[in-house]
Amino acid sequence: MPVSTSTEELDDSRVRVRVEVGSDQIEQELQNAAQELGKDFKIAGFRQGKVPPQVVLQRVGREAVLDEAVRRGLPGWYEEALKDARVTAVGDPDVNLEGVPDAGDPLAFTIEVGVRPKARLGDYKGVEVGRREPEVPRDQVDAELERMREAAASLETVEREAADGDFAVLDFTGYVDEEAFEGGEARGYLLELGSGRLIEGFEEQLTGASAGDERTVEVAFPEDYGNEDLAGKQARFEVSVKEVKEKRLPELDDDFAIEAGGYDSVDELRGEIEGRLRERDEAAIEREFREAAVDAAAAEANIEVPHELVHSKAHEMWHRTAHRLQHQGIDPQQYLQLTGKDEEELITESEPEAERALRREAVLAAVIEAEGIEVTEDELLEALRAAATEPGKAEPSEKSLRRSLKKARSRGQDEALREDIAMRKAVDLLVESAIPISVEQAEARGKLWTPGKDAEEPAGELWTPGS
């Protein structure tokens, strides 16, 4: 066992974990650190990158190499300690080293961190939960038909002045202080007038222009413009209008229905759209009902959630969102600029959802314990199969799945998967026993969970029941 731990419960859903890393593990990490440092050493008699660890220790000193070894090993020991102590951490930890050990001694450090609050269950089976009926308003079908017409629209050149909604083909060059600036030039640029795609005031000055016109467009870049060299400055664009094009939508008739997907009539197309929207709404209702069943059980439970823990959870949610944005190639700082808020504002706004997440997780953990919910090997393999199966491709073999599970266990990642499956099973139990009532009944009894209340999801990638 690389680490040994003991846990002390503190106030406000925090714990202190005392950790001891064995001397053998410290020595191994010391040798690894010395070997890595030796790759950059140039010492007579040894090839570049081949300096032995014992020589590095002699030259640099044991204490300096040990500092590097501890720095390298601490993240892994921290994760191992939480796993050994069976602690589900919330937010950033406070880690305190008790000093660098002498040769042959273990390393000791403490971790203070917020943990998932504990729930004292109330009634959680047979709770009444509002469930709305699926509906597809006619205007939703009409909107989808219009979207399809827009997608099938054509642009046709017209010999008249441009108006809002028309497209203009432009050549232009932008100047600031009588000098052309980088990124301010385009040829054959297709612009929809009234779309607001370009800087404010640009499109309005092209209304009424015809093919062959030359226009001077004067605008001011906003103070918060992304390019600091242009922010707040006056600019002039010399614009040449090459063409004016009109967007023409296809008629909403049976011919359009045939072109849109081989439907015999507009009525048949409308029916297909209505069915698709109804399926989507039914899926949304099921998600809402699952969340509502968990929230109803949480409302019946006694759960103390300190504000500091809520704020830590909100921070954690934002960090996950920022990581996801980076993975998608989006700079989190640009995302913040788009929202018009700074990081702390976004975190504070997400606190209500952070508290809901903590309450949900707390009550589900309590249900798992109360019901003795366990996760089988087959369920672990099935979860790995679902995660690894891609549309249009063959399912992974049983052998490869077992190999993946073995690898997950060796990395200590199987416990997170096991808990996720157990959580979902707990949600299933709550949903199966919940009593659906109409929205009107739920409202009258003060048990209305409003569908869509979390539509504007705050900055967080949190675990969602049924996700």
C-alpha cells in the first residue's frame, strides 16, 4: 500500500485526512526524480542523459532531489489518499506537508477538504412528483417548416436597390488614420443586410445601394473590441458593391414536401415533424421527471449544506466547464467576455445549481447505503461497452472490455465508474416508486417542479440524474 490514512471529521462538511507515505515509496520516487534530473546533466565521463541517479544525488544533494521527488509524487499520493480514506472531495484541498523526511523515514502530510454532505433520509419512496403531458404547439411545427424553407432558400441576383434581408456581394478595404489595417480587407464578401454580422453601423450604410455603387462607410469600433489596436477607434471602409441578391424561399406546397424528404404532401411532412417534436418533448419530460424525483426525495431529507461548500462546488463546476471549453478549442477567457461577466460573477451565479447538485448527490448516496445498492462486474463491463461503442462500428469484444476494466482498476478509476452506476440505479429506484401527478395537482399541493427552470445551465459540468 503506497499510502496509509486516518480521517477526522471537522465542522461544515469538511474532513482532515492524515496521510503517511512509506519510506520505500519515497525512496523509489527519489530515484525516479534523480534519473529525470540526470537527463539534463552534462558530466565528464557520462553520455548526455545517461548520468546515474547516485551521481545526481552526490552532485545536487539528497535534500534538493527529495524536494523535487515530493513535488512530483504529491498529486498521485493525494489521489491515492482520498481513495484509501473513501473521501469524495468537493473543491480545492488545503494540503500541509509536515516536513521533508530523513532517509528511511516516511513522509507525512495532511489534507483538509470539503466533502459531500450527509443526508438523513425522510420519505423517498412513493413521493408525488408533477409530470406534464407532452405537447407540440402548432407554432413549433410552423417554425420548423420555416427553418426547412430557409435551409432550402436560393439567392438570385436582382437589379434593384438593396434592402434589409437582401445579400450584397462586396469588395472593401478598411482604413484607420488613413492606413489600411490588417483584417480589414475582403473580396467577394457575401453580407446579409440587417444580420448584424459586421460592426454596428456598417450594414445600415449600404441600404439602398445597387450593383456597381461605390460607398464610403464610416464606423467606430467599440471600446471592448477584441483587437486592442482597433478598440475605440474611428474607421473608414471603401466599399464596392458587386451584386445585390434576393433570398427566395420555396413555396410551402406538396412539391416542397417531396423535395424535403419524399413526403407525399405538406400534411404528411407536418405530421412527421409533429411526431419528431413530440418524441423530443417526451424525452425531455422523462429527464425532468427523473430530476424531479431526486429533488423531491432531497426535499424530504435533512441535509445541511454550508455556503462555503456550495461556493467550492461552484468553483469546481466552473473549472470543469473551462476544461471542457479548452478541449473544444475555446478560450475560457473569450467565453467570459461573451457572457459579459468575470469568473467570480459566473461562479456566484451558479451557486444555486451547485447547491442542488450537492443535495442530489447527498440524497442519492444515502439511498445507495439504505438500499444496499451494489454494482456487479457485468454492470461495469456494460457501462464500458456503452462508452466505447461508436455509431456504425462494431461493439468492442468482451476481452478488450475486461482489459479496459483491469486498466481502470490499476489506475484507481473503477471506483468513480462504480459510484456513477450506483447513482443511476438509485435514481431508477426513486423514479420507479414515484407517483406521477398532474402539474395542476403538484401546483395545488406546493410540489411543483417547474420544467425548464435549469434551462440556462450555469458554468458547470455536473452529474445529472439520468444523463
